[in-house]
Amino acid sequence: WQLEKGQDYEIFVTTSMGMIRYRMKDIVHCSGHLSQSPLIYFKYKAENIISLTTLRISEDQIAMALASLGVQDTTHVRVAPADDGARLVIVSTEGSNLHFTAVDFDKALSKINPYYEEETMSSHVGKANLLILPKDHPIFAQSLHAQSKPKVVSKMPL
């Protein structure tokens, strides 16, 4: 195996029945090896990435930033691109009592993704905004099944 400890990888599948380089869109992390087999764990879906200009921010990075701010339950929190595609919008529901500001979120995300800090300092990407919406807003609708986890990232521009 050529997987290196500490690196992230995307999974592609090829079968003998003709499926060639099928993109699973799963990002996994190699945490080490057992004998010569890599030990991997699922991190996030590759499609759950927000693009702001040339900057890419993964759901995993957003979840880590929120967790560092004390948000463990993301049921009523989403992060989406602004309609101009140049900044993030942190969306929460009425009465959710977030205990951080958009500035706090920017600082937390900058620690996790140094490119975010560079892009916000150079004004290529704007500072995040905080938006409060009703609980029945479509951005909070999600379909869950046995193999999914709650989504933090939304592709719905705000």
C-alpha cells in the first residue's frame, strides 16, 4: 500500500465487472498501518466542500471550527456560501442560543485552514456573516438514512 500516515485520500473503485474508477466521493484519513494494511477512517463526503473564489473549505474543517466554539449539536446550524460566492454565512435557528459571533467563527476557521485566514486578510474572501432563520427554513431540511451523518455544509447560497 502506498498510503501515508496522516494523509487524506479519496476512494475510487474498479471492479472486474467493468466499473472503472467509480468515484465514491468519500474522503478517508490514514491513521497508520496494521502490518502492511492501512488503517483508515471516514472523514467527510468530497461533495460537501464550499468553494469561495479559489478557496476550498471542507465540512470537516467547518465542523472542527464549530466544535472549538462549543457547538456539538449541529442540528440547527448550517454553513453556506453567500449568494455572491465570496464569504460564508453561518445560519442558525431562532432560539438556538449560539454563544459565538461571526468574528469568533472566522478566527476558529483560520486556525484550522490557514488559507482561509490568508484569503480573508487579503479581502479576496469576505468575513463570515451570522444569519438567524426560522426552524422550518429549507436549509435545515435533510434526509437521513442509516449511513449518513447530519450535514453542516449547505450548497444553498444565502
